[in-house]
Amino acid sequence: MHSKSKSRSKPKNSGQLTVTKWEDRLATILKRNGIEYQRQVRIRKYSVDFLIPPNVIVEVTGSVHKVRLFHDLRRSKELETWGYRVVVIPNHMLLADDANEAVLYKINNP
């Protein structure tokens, strides 16, 4: 039996955003390390995966982001002009044995 990558998602056209298992994994890492965060936050015209107050945005990226590379770069630059620091965590990083340390390093080292 083949296992498919599952994500928790809201019904299409509900106006609500999809939450993936990768984002759940990151939330577990942040929570385990006592890092306060907000999920699926709207910042002006963008929705971001995580906001670590006051100004760190953490985005979890997968294969869909390869297609949207230009859009994602433009979005990150715009968020940075508004005073945010954007940290990108690729899905595969969350699978690694050292995922906890790798995520904390990326978040804490601009």
C-alpha cells in the first residue's frame, strides 16, 4: 500500500486556508521550544504560515513553491520592506533527524 502525503485542509471555496502536515510539524517544534507564534496570519494583502512576534515570519515551502518562485520572492521582499524578517523552511528540513536544531538555527540567525 502506498501512503500519500496528507494535509489537513478546509473545503474549497470556504475562504479558509489549508494547513499542511509540514506546518503541524513546525508548530510542534516551536511549541516544544517555548516559542510563541501565531498561525495563518494575515499581514496586509498576504497570509503567512507563522508569525513569531513581533516581526519574524516563517514560511513552510514544498514543491508548489518551485512553480511560484518569482511570486514568493516578490512577496518576501515586500514583507521585508514592511519590517518583517522572512524565514523559509523547506519541507524536507522538517523530516531530518536534526529538524529541531535546524529550524531553531534558521529562526535565530538572520
